[in-house]
Amino acid sequence: MKDVCRAIDRPVLGQRHQTLLPRTSVSPGARAFATVFVSLQNLRHKADYDPQVVFERSDAVDACDRAEAAAQALAAIDPVELTDLLALLLVEPRG
């Protein structure tokens, strides 16, 4: 999922993702979701695997706020684009 989010968080999709998503770019809402997904996953990895990292309550509140904004951005995406994007996030073809 992280790799897909990185791939779609750009003004113009790479050739592979243009083929998979039948479009040259994704909507601003999809890009906003992708940006937040990657940053929150990075935070989760730090929390899980870095014994020296310290998070404040404000860090958790900020992460929750960003997750909520990402969910709202995702909900506002055109249904056709959303279906294509969710399918790709779940089962990106190999190759």
C-alpha cells in the first residue's frame, strides 16, 4: 500500500500506474490521502520498532487529525476513481 501511495502521489503517474488506473493522474483528494498514508505509516513504524522514540500526546492528536482529514479526502473522491484506487491498494498486480 505504501508503494502504491508513493506512486500515485505525483502530478503525473508513471506509465505502469497510468495503465493500471486508466488515467494520467489522480485527483487532489487521492494525492492527499496518499501523502498522509505514507507519513502515518512511517510514524507507526517508528512507534513499533524504535525503542528510543518518544511521542507526546500532541503527536497522537495530530496523527488522528491527519488520519481524519485523509479519510475525508478519500470519501470525496469520484466513485469510479475510488474503486480503481482501492482495488490497486488492495491487490497491485506484480510485474
